[in-house]
Amino acid sequence: MEADILIHKFQDLPKSAKKELLDFLDFLSSKYEMKKKEGNECFSFDWSGGLKDLDDTSVGLQHKANQWR
């Protein structure tokens, strides 16, 4: 039943809006597929270890951040 409503509303949209809606659906699908693979819906820490090549300590990085401001 919900699919019928969606199809009807989709058919009434202009072509550009249909493209936008399909892009949004692709975004939502990929977002929830990633969450399924991770097994949770919490934060992902895929950025973890991104600064491992730096020789600075956390205090050194804080000082640099203050200088940049």
C-alpha cells in the first residue's frame, strides 16, 4: 500500500525532482547499508589513526592549534 502511494507521488513530480529524489534514496540506502555492516548505529571512528604519522604529542597539537587561531 505504501509503495502505491510513493509510486503515485513519484509519477506526479517533474523530471528534475525525480532525479533529486532518486539521488536522495541512493544516499539513504548507502547510509543504512553502512550501518548494517558496522552492526550498530553509533558513531563510526573511521578517522581513527589519521594523525599517527605526526611526531607531535596531543599537547603539541593543542599548541599548534592555538597558534593557527
